[in-house]
Amino acid sequence: MELVLGTEPLREYLSFELTAAAHKLVKEIMLVKPGEAVAITADTSSDRRVVEATAGAAYAVGATPVILWYPTLLGSGVEPPRPVAGAIADCDVWIEYAVGYTLYSNAYRRAMERGARYICLTGMDAEMMVRTLGRVDYSKLLALGERLRALVAAARTVHITTPAGTDLVADNGGRYVRHSGKLADTPGEPVMLGGQISWCPLEETIHGRLVFDGAIWPPADLGVLRSPVVLTVEEGIIRRIEGGTEARIFERWLATFNDPNMYRIAHYSLGFNPGVTKPTGRIVEDERTFGCLNVGIGTQGPQMRAKGWKAAAHTDGIALNPTILLDGEPLEVEGRYVHPDVVAACRDLGVPGY
């Protein structure tokens, strides 16, 4: 049988590689230490092998892992069952695998306030863990991210186009650029899978057309897109949604919340994990498709260090093969990084084609 996201359930499939990847996650990325309490949250759509491998790795380094399983609650920012909320508020490290992830929920905020070191790995299965984490030189991936972060942070203007029709301009205004794939070295600071930087330009300066042609999630009815979803953006707010059936699904889903904040652009992100070459429908890796643009809509968390607001939910869309101009100079052309410093970092990481 297959799970919700197409997970391969055979225990022997990539079993050795999965063990190594789980140890890397626990010891090198989450920096778990002996004596720490590690909460691992998963729903009934999560890959049991990934969950158990993570718990085993935590125990092997001398920590106390606790696995919390609960029913699948599809969506984003969903509140977990009360016992789960209590556990994540009283742990040192929290690793989330639930497909209906709790990032931006009230329970998540309490856990951050209490100092948990958290990573969102929603929907991660064994094959994804091996590709995006186990087989990636993490130190070199971080070096690439730091170079991209510095270049974006130094730029005043950003102009993004794509072959699908995106034409988006904005003023960065000196905004903070977050390397979300950093190591979990700070209590209360969330981290994500390596291969992404994020920021939000000055919201009122974001104008133009944004075309998602890779993936959108949530809603659960979407995922990998079969046809483009075209958004008209004015002053950082979605004013019009055009396209085919999937655009109508997205438009209706946003409208169900009756929340004007659900139409606000929350962040830009650049994806650069060499283990992700195309969208799969698992949003945590789709956002890191090498060379992609990810745009978040809805809640803007405090980690962005921008205006910050709470919406009824948060969703992310992927635009493929972007051309990105920073102050008029190309960082990337149709999905391929061209800035010499970034090219050198890609080559050092072993990215094919560089």
C-alpha cells in the first residue's frame, strides 16, 4: 500500500542510508546533546521509518526521544491535540514530521517561547530524507546559503521574471534575510531543511504578476501543478487570481477563511537544495527545488523580522526557472545561478552542471 504522499513503505528500502541521514539530522543539524528531551511529532500520514530512525538516532546520542502520533489534520498552522501541545512546550528539541503541520499555530508559538529548538520536516519520507539531507554535504550547502543571503541582503531592488509569466518588482529596503536552513544552535529559533533563504521586501513595494507553475500547498487538493496559477499583486496584496481549475481551487480555498491577511505576500524564498530537482508535492522539499522561487502567502512569522502578522493559515507556491536581478545585476537566469561567487559555491557543493 502507499501512504497519503506516495511513501514507499518497505522497511529495507534505503534502510542503511536512512539511518545515516537520521544521525546527521539529530547530531549535526539539531545539535542534540546527551540528557536532552526530544519530541518527535507525526500524524497518520507520516513515514513511520523516518520517525523511528530519528528516535533511534536521538537515543544513540544519549537523549530521551518521545514519539507523539496523532490523526492527520490536513492544513497548515493546525492546532495539535492538547497532549501534543503540552509535550512540545516542555522539550529541548522538537522535530515535526506531521503532514498537517503546526508551524504558526498557537501551540508552536508557545513551544518557541519556551525555548524549543524546532525543525519543520512536514511530510518527509525515507527517500526524501536521504536525497535532501543524507547525501548532501551540509557544511557546503550552508556556505552556499550564506553567499546567497549576503548578496540578497546587500541589494536594494529585486526584479523577478519567469518563462511562465512572472514579472514582479520590489524594494528590499534593507530587510533582514533569513538563512532558514541554518543549524539549530539557538533556543526558540525555528529552522528548516537546508537549502533555502527567505526575506520579505517592503510589502507595499511588491507589484506585478506572480505565476506559480511548480506547486502550491496547502490546500490539500493541490500540490504539483498541472496548469499555472496567475496572481496579480499590488502593494504586496493579491488582487486577482487567474488560470484554470487549479486556480479556481486556490481562489476558493483562500476565500473560505474570510481573512484579508490570507491575501498578503508573507515572504520570498530561494531554493537551492541539490537533492531536489523538481517539485514532488511535498512542500518542504518543493520550496527547496534547486533554483526555484518560493513565495509564502498568509501568516508572516516574527522570524522574518518584517511587519509580522497572523492570518488564518499560510500557504506556499513555487515559481520555476526564475531570472532574478539584484539592483539590475543577474543573480540567476532561468533557474541557473550565474553570479560568479554563487557558481563557485555550487561547484564546491558538487551541483551537476556547475
